[in-house]
Amino acid sequence: MTLDAATSAERDIAHHIHPQTDLDAHVRDGHFNIVRAEGVRLYDEDGHAYIDGLAGLWSASLGYSETRIIDAVTAQMQRLPYSSTFAQRSHPAATELAERLTAIAPEPLSHAMFMNSGSEAIDTAVKLVWYYWNAHGRPGKKKIIAREKAYHGSTIVAASLTGLPRMQEDFDLPVQGVVRAPCPHFWRHGRDGESETAFARRMADELEALILQEGPDTVGAFFAEPIQGAGGVILPPVDYFDHVQAICRKHDILFVADEVICGFGRTGKMWGSELYALRPDMMTTAKALSSSYLPISALLVSTRVSETLRAQSRKLGQFGHGFTYAGHPACAAAALATLDIYEERDIVARAAEMAPYLQNGLRALASHTLIGEVRGTGMIAGVELTRGKDPATPFDAGLGAGRLVQDAARERGLLVRALGDTLAFCPPLIISEADIALMLERFADALDAVGSTLSGA
């Protein structure tokens, strides 16, 4: 068979290993080929249109038709297609992006470093935790605390922080030094008669007990997403982060906020840290930083951290970290154009305005026999399926209930993502009220279609 004669599915199966995919099913069933996009819709090779209910991978916040970003990248490529930021070199796009990000960042963040993905930003943050405590003469403070159901990425260290077994099985992960804290999901883990505030206090007490068990002098940092995204769109209980931050300060533990999903208006605020009054020592961001038009990520650090980096660099002769494409001119130009659009169109306010249509619409479906819990805030939500309304009655994992609803939704022109038996929603922030209504209608139809299949399961 010649290359020209092969179908796209046959060519893909022959040569392409897909991430986060059942590779055997891919070879058996083929792939789903997206060939173009416009606004909030994706189109397959047969011309079928789909509302993108997950903004790509929680990331295409401005949808797919922002020619202004494309024009900015094109102009930058024509002017300066590449320049390193190593060895005291810079270029205007990276300099301006660092200024712009630190101007809107939560306090006390004051300096920015650039990478290419959220995973690289997390790995960099872990390295800086170790570097920081070495610089302060406390080399024992190396353990990193991350939570069950956390998602922090797929590189070796980022996947080790991730609290999802599928990211670690047969990869010889996690690496040593990662300590697992409980997931603060009130609906699933709250005790009978326990209030949400009491649950938050218990989660904090368990965290502190873990720190004391490990030894505060061995714990360097606590990593947390403001809202746990790929773990199932899990919102923190009331007062949880107030307690956690106090514990970190008490035991001199750096607090790292992973804003890769939550940043740039997704929660109805610029940052999830703003929504939950977080004051992180470091913060990662990526995805919506460029609306995913080009890959770029950033790690923002406090003055406390940046001054330590500078002092230790003076001592050692250099700061021995960085990536070839860090602050790539074209990627930085894409991010700057994206930030311009966020500001000029007040996208954050628009997300807050659209949020009730998404949240109230999903909650109106909560009485459906398949739904155990609807949760979310801003323009991010999760719908968890259960056999009954009780978290103690999940569907058998082998049924793939979430995947069945995901596939039924796709048949009806809606793309959502099954995270186990939780269906995740994270549409582009530019989505209209009418398209939200259509998305909800298609999702409700998908639930009904699968309901008869699962009713006797």
C-alpha cells in the first residue's frame, strides 16, 4: 500500500503513538481526526461539527479563530524567529511578557521564568525548592507533598507529584521524596454529619499530622491546584486553603500553586489563587497563557525565592537551569497577543458573566438517575456519575460509564472528557449563551441515551 493510498487512520496507526490513549483500542478502532476549527467548534474529516466542551485540553480559552494571535506570531517569526535567553541574552518579547505576567500575578510573585509546558514548569518548581533549601543551608528539606487526585503533569517528577495511578503504573513512579496528602473532596470523603468547614479542618489536621510524621525539617514544599482539574474537577472545601497556608507558614514549607488549568479567567477570576486568597511562593501557568496557539509555560516566583536564586548564583558562578526554547520569541508573541485580548475584551469578566449559564444548567441536570454530583465554579465543571446518588455506589469500573457518556455526547456533536466516571466541562471562555444551552442539551441527550444501557448494570 502506498502512502497516497493509505487512509489517514491507517497512516496514524502505522506511525503515531498517542499520549493518554488506550493504544490497543487505537489500533483496533482507529482515531478521531480533527482537520479544522472555527470559534468554539472543531470539525472532523467528514465535515461533522462539534462544540468543544473542554477547550482542547482545558486550554484553548479564546477558541480557534483569533487571527490577531496568528498575525502576532507571523510578524515575530519574520522579525526574530528564534533567540536564546541563556547567558544574559534576552529579546523584547520575553522581557515584555515577564513584565506583563508579574504585573497581574498574585502577591507576592515578582519574577517569571519561561518553559514550554506545564510539566516543565512543575519540574522547574521542584528543582527550585531543592535549590532554595540548599542555598539556605537546610539540605534535609527536600520532600514534596502533593495530594491524592492531583494532576501536575507527565514528566518524571511532575507525574510523581500527580496523584493518579494511571500516570505511574509500570513507569517506576513515583520517585522518592514525594509524600501524598488526602484529597479534600467533601462529597466523596466527608463523614456522616460532618459539616464542610469541619471537613476542611480535618483535612488540614491530617496534612499537619503528615508533616509531623515526616518531620518538618524534611518537607520542602506543598504543591496544589486551586481546583483539581484532571483528578475530577474537585473544588476545595470552605476555609481549606486558609488552614493549609497557615500550616505551611508554621512549618516553613514553600507553597506552590499549580495554575496551569485555573489561570486566566477560568474560575471567573484572573487566577484560582485570587478566588481562594492564596499567596504562593511559586506559581505555575501554561495552557491559556497563549490560548494554546503555541506551547509556552511560566513559573512565577516571589522576591523571597528570586533573591535566593540570585545569591546562590553569585556563589556558584551561574544559575544552572534552563531550556533551549525558554521564552521562544514566537511563543512569547502569542502569549502577549493573548494577554492583550484578555485585557481589551475583559475576558475574565465575560467568563464570570457566562458562568451561571454553565453552572446552573448543569445543576439542573443533577436529578438525572446517572448523576451523583455536579460541581464547579466559573467556566469549569465536573459531573460525576454514580449508580445512585451516593458516592459509595459507583458504577463498576469495567463498565466505563464515563466513556459511554463521552462517546454518546460526541455522536451528538459535543466533545467533553471522561475522567473515570466524571465528565469534565471547560469550554472556551468566548462561548456564547446560545452555545452553552446547545452544549447542555446535547449532554442531556447523551445521558438519556446511556441511561437505558446502565439502568440494569
